[in-house]
Amino acid sequence: METIRLTLRGWKTYLVGCAAILTVLATYGGGGCEIGTVIQTIATALLSMTIRAGVQKAQDASEEE
């Protein structure tokens, strides 16, 4: 279990974001939601991944100082 946790360190947010995008696209393809929901979900997933990258970059910069 520790190996899995170490392997996924830093990638969990991206995996969840990609899963959300794939899920909403599949739901839209099946007629389960409208295009507005698709756009909102994709935007939210991309923003969360961007924020995660920014937080990691800030942490790395503060550790170097």
C-alpha cells in the first residue's frame, strides 16, 4: 500500500480531474446531461489541476530557499 501511495504522490488530483472529464463526456454522450454542465465540469476540473500545479510549484520554491 505504501508503494501505491508513493507512486501516486502528486498525481491524484490529475487522475481525479481526468476521471471527471471522461465521466462528464460519457454522460453527455449518453444524453444524461446538457452542454452547460459539460463545460462547467471540464472548466472546474482544469482549474483544480492548475491550482494543484501552482501549489506544488510554490512549495518547491519555498523548500529551495
